[in-house]
Amino acid sequence: MSPRRTPVSTAVTAPSPGSTQRIHLTASGVSVVLDVTDGRSPAIAHWGAALGPLGPEGLEAVCATAVEPVPHNAVDVPLRIAIIPQQCDGWIGRPGLTGSRPDDSGWAPRLVTHAISLDGDLLTTPHAEAGAALVRADLADEELGLEIALEIELLPSGLLRQRATCTNTADVPYALEELTVSVPVPGDADELLDFAGRWSKERTPQRSAFTVGTHLRENRRGRTGADAAHVLHAGRPGFGFRHGEVWGVHTAFSGNHRHLAEQVNTGSRILGGGELLLPGEAVLDPGKSYAGPWLYASYGEGLDEVASRFHRHLRARPHHVDTDRPVTLNVWEAVYFDHDLARLTDLADRAADLGVERFVLDDGWFGSRRDDTSGLGDWTVSAEAWPGGLGPLVDHVTGRGMEFGLWFEPEMVNEDSDVARAHPEWVMAPSPDRIPLESRHQQVLNLSIPEAFAHVREQMGAVLDAYDIGYIKWDHNRDLLEAATRGTGRAAVHAQTLATYRLMDELKAAHPGLEIESCSSGGARVDLEVLERTDRVWVSDCIDPLDRHQMNRWTSQLVPLELMGSHIASGRSHTTGRLHTLDFRAASALFGHLGIEWDLTQASAEETAALRSWITLYKDRRDLLFTGDLVRADRGDSPLWLHGVVSPQRDRALFTLAAVGRSDRSQHDRLRLPGLDPEAIYRVLPLATDARTSSLIPPRWMQLARESAEDGGLLLPGAALMVSGLATPLLDPEQALLIDITRAEAS
Ligand code: DGJ
């Protein structure tokens, strides 16, 4: 039996000069209630479904009702989990801020709020309510000599983001080890979903129970990673695309980083994230600061709503790409390192004839790079491969009305390169005498060394100045193991990541309109910070449409379709060896920024004609694809996957039914098409109807729709499409069917 204890008061004495302030932000169906009781470090009393207007009393009530009881054998005040969780509040889990002074003191901070501003105006009232807004809390531990600027922003999409900047105000250094920000999640968000993966199989989902302890996804690769957590979700058990409350976080950083889901033994739960700092990477001299990355947090009823907040946020940015995403031909799988002007101009001609709008020359055009063992880092056009320079090809491509794009891998070198020979000290290494293990025969060029940065910047700038180049495919093909500045041995992943961002920013500023694709051994650099300066990601080196159905489906949990490079490759996949029909390859690639990665000289006349019509279809629908809402149907474990895009006005939609396996059943759940208007009447038209099926007679609606194709398809009420659904055609494995939906004009 528990010992009797004297009840404790829940009125906590103020530890600070600050006062009590409570703020309610609300946007797009989401509410965030910030609680700064007695000037303590800000905590989130509520993050989730919108609460409606609260007023001062309501705000007080929400904060009061969030105060947990005090159990036995814990601190004698209610536990309060701050956004930067700290032991001084009774949090026994992972602290948000860790570090120490040279004498080993200073590791137990007590941050106190000194001032709060809302969209730049100092808050002087105890209660505030606003829509989408930026709250800035100035925190300090005066005794310890630390200040934290904490930014908490609710964006118009309902996406919440938070970041913290730590400044050392004492006169001795502070060795910052970790600065993690977090959000609370309810005790019944019992199930976790995040992602793993490997080269050519990125973003594979994994579900687990949210148990006591820390589900910690640490990344020490120096890049976002093929196995990145991507978005770490906690939700009500069994949550799906369209149902179940879900809370998800994404750490927006392209270097070492972490995501975590933590439950302490009392049941309190948080999701959090931040940069993973290596020893010494953030030793703050007096007056110096460290700025952590944004932690984005998205709440929704189902995964589609979580995804839609990321998409709407990205689409609302002024620098977001337009919807005319150019059909792209990348030559990698067509020619690899075999660069030959005649062959490439022939490819360009075939591409232009098909309606391709951007032609990208991949790896192999520079230095001694005739294969992947040599020349990386020497960004001058190879006279051996390109005796006349790139001009003849660029002119040919642009003369055919296409944009020219070029591959770079700016952060890397082969040891067998002019730059590595001239500057071995620019190659990352833990000691002067030992370099890291090679990976793809390459090492990392240390862009945090100003001279190395300037060298790459100048060489790339010269190529961009010399030719009419509108697009860079920016690659990054190895992990940063033992990534240190040679000579000092100091870890340099943090500095390298920031230098890469700066290089991208400078090149873009100097070349207005330049677009960059983020590629990293395929899809190993997909995060929201690299997407602040790049215009699409390469989802994976695996273009096998079966695998791409899964990878695209989950990449789009964070990234909208227009930012996902999605190509039609040759019939036999270069990565898996599997053979697929052109229709299945194309139907898979259509939901993304479409491209081709195929030696078109090998395509038959029939394939070329089919490819042309797929390109036309993409051009006709790209406005819908890149402005519409992504919807993914919950179909249990059926191998017949259904996803689509619905226009914001719900007057147009395009769905794909894809058979990613062979079912045990010959009849399936009906196709319920999510996201439409149940009150509207739609015309329904199946496309790509040559898909193989294993039925003698197709579903009746398909027959009727075909018969009414001239009128635009079969007339059906939205409710029938959404609620009762369409009988599912019995697609054979690795076949796909498109369903085109248009609102019928009112007669
Ligand atoms: C890895 C990329 O993912 C490929 O698409 C290709 O660009 C190669 N690198 C080139 O080396």
C-alpha cells in the first residue's frame, strides 16, 4: 500500500521574473494552446483538433484541465512537459537541452520565460488568441548564462513548427550537446508509424506500439538518409489514410539528426526532434549562438490530412514551383558514362519529338570521370568526352525547345581527381594520416573550409555561366563517416550541412530561375530544409514501378507530387530486373513530376506512340495533379491500391487503381473514391483500359462508362462513388487502371 502523503498544492511558485501568459493559435482546423504559467518555459497544453474561440476563461480552462494529477513517488507538483523538456519541471525523460561548462557544471538548466511576442509585438496581456501566427519566447537561465530564443509558429495550413536558438551569455564556453524541441501527444496515441529503407527501397513504412521508453531514430549519415524516419507519427490504434487521429513530426535537417517518440513510466508522451550534434560541433564561445532546425508537426484525422498540411504549406511558399513541371528526360539509365555527342543528340531529338521539355545530362561529363572511380570534384568539361565542350549538345537541346540540365555532386571527390591531389587537406578525414573508408570510390570534400567552398562555387559558377543551364541534378552519393576536418580532427558534419545550403543559395541567387533537384544515391536527401532551396527530390534510383508505388505513396506523406521526380524507365527495371508493361510504368510515374529514363532508341514504334500519349495525358492533367489534394484509400490488406488527386473545387479528380500483388480473393471491397463532393454528379471514365484482368466480364460500370465515353463518361452521383463505391475490376498483378472524374455541368 502506498504511504499517505500530505496533499500538495498545484499552485507552483513563480521561478522567474516573467508572468503567466496563455496563447491560443488556431488555423485550418488545428488549435495550439501555449501555457507559460508563472513565466515558466513554454509548454503546449493542447495541440490537435480546433477548440473554437476560447476567450480568457476558455483558455484558462484548457490550461487548467491539462494539469495532470500528482502521483506518488514523483515530484510534488504536477508534471509539466515544456517544449524544451527539462528536469527542473520534473521531466524524467530525455532532456531537451543538454550541455556543460568546462568545469562540468551547467548541465541542469532551468529556463524561464522573460518575454513573449506574437508576430513581432511584445505580449503584455495574460491571454491572447490569434490565427496563424509566430510566437517567440525569450527564455534564459541567468545563473547558467544561457539564452534560448524559442519560435513556435502555426502556419496557415495548420502545420505547427518550432525551433530554438541557444546563445551563451557567460564568459566561458558552453559545450552544447543536444537541443531538441518536442510536442505532447495524448496517452491513447498508442501506435507509431515511421519509415526505414535502404538504397533503391526508400521510405518503407514500419509500425510499432508506443511503449514506455524512447523510440529513437538517430541518423549519423551526414545526410537525410534512405532510412530516414521521414515523418514520425503517433496515432490512435489502427489509424489509416482517412481515419484515426494522428500526430506527426518531421525534423527539417539534411545532416545528422534525430526523431524521437518517448513515453515515460507515468504515461506522458512526446514526439520530438533536432540535430544530432557530434562532439565539439556546438561548443559556444561567449556570445556565440547555435540555431537548431525546424521541427514540423502535423495533426490530422488520418494520414491524408497530416500529409495535406505539409503539401499546402509547401505550395503556399512564394518560391514554390509552378504547375507546368516540365516533362524531363534524364540520360542516366540510357547511356550511363558513355557520353557521345551523336548518341545524345539523337536521344534529344527523340525526346523533343515526344514532347519532352527538359533534357538532363547526368554523371560523366567532367574531368577524368569515365567511370565512378575517377574525376569526381573536377567540375570542368572533359575534353576527352566532349572535345567541342558541352556547347553543341546544349545548343541542340535548347534549339529543340527543351531546357538543359546538368548533373553535379558538389560535396564529393574521388581521390583520383585533380582537386584531391592538389588539396588533400580538403578531404574530410579524422586524422592527417587516415581517411575514412571509401564508399562508391569517393570521399567527402570539406565545404566548411572557405577555400574549398570557393573552389567548388567558382567551378560550378563557371559552368553555369558558360552554358544555358536551367537545372542542376545535385547528387550526394555517400554517407559522411568520420567526417572531420583533416588536420584538426574536428567533426564537420554540422558545418558541411550549412555550407551545402549556402552553396545552393548562392548559386540560385547568382542564376535566377535555376532549379535544383535533390538527389542522394536516389532518395537519401528528402527533407523540408533541403526543399527550401531545391525544386524536386529524386525519390529513388529504383524506377521499377512496383516498388515506386510504395515509395511514391510514402514519399508523398511529406512531399507534394510536383516535387517528386517520377520517371518512366525501360521495360526491364535496371535495379530489380523485373519486366513491366509500359502502361503500368507510366501509370505509376504519372503521380509525380514526370520524366523518362530510358534509352529511347530501344523503344518500339508502338511503345513510342504509347509514351507520347502518356506525356499528353500528363500535360493535360498536371495542373490538377499539382494543385489537388492527394487522397489514398484505406483498403485493408488488399493488393489493389487506390490513390488519387482531387481538385480543390472537387470538380475534377484522377484516381489510379494499381495491383501491387495478387489477391487470394476474386472479389474485392468496392472502390470508394475519397475526397469528392457527395452532392455532385460526376462523369466517370476509366483510362488505360488495356490493363490485364482475370475476369470474363468487367464490372458493369466500366462497360457503361466506355459506352458513354463520347459524352465524357458515365454519370454517377458523388455519394455513390464515395460511399457505396464502384465494383472493383479484377486487375492482374502489376497492372493499373486510371479513373478520370469530372463534375457534370448543371443542365
Ligand atoms: C546516383 C543517382 O541517384 C543516379 O540517378 C545517378 O545520377 C548516379 N548517381 C550518377 O552517378
